[in-house]
Amino acid sequence: MLDKVKQAYQLKKAQSDLQKMVEKLSVFEQKGENSVVVTGDKKISKIIINGVENKQIKDLVNDAMKKMDTKLQKEMKAKEDELRALLGM
């Protein structure tokens, strides 16, 4: 029993470490006076249009991405439940 608790703790720590590493990654793309910085967790950290940072568009896109993630999770959960029912699980 203690081994399972220890394994669960190690797994949780590994997941946390991986998440932190992903969040530190970033990509910068630029075309003319427009640029964007996207982090490893697929969030826009900065968007510049015609040389001017636009926080409103950054927030709009991040909010839309978050809503899509939530919608996808719900859809995947529903499909998972359907598959479990088909397999008799």
C-alpha cells in the first residue's frame, strides 16, 4: 500500500514538473510588423499588430482556446463513456 502511495506521489510530481517545463517553452513568429509569442501550453503571451501590442486580441484568442479545450474535454468524455458502454466496462 505504501508503495502505491509513493508511486502516486512520484507520478504527480513528474506531471507537475512536465507541466512547468511545457509552460516555460515559447515560440516567437514575426511577419512584417506583426508578431506573436505562444507558450508551450498553447497560450498567447503577446501579440503585436502593426507594431502595437494588442492585449484585447490576445485575451480574446486565449479565452476562445480555453472554451474549445473545455468543449473538447466534454466531447471526449462523452465518447469515452460510449466506448466503455459498448465494451461493457
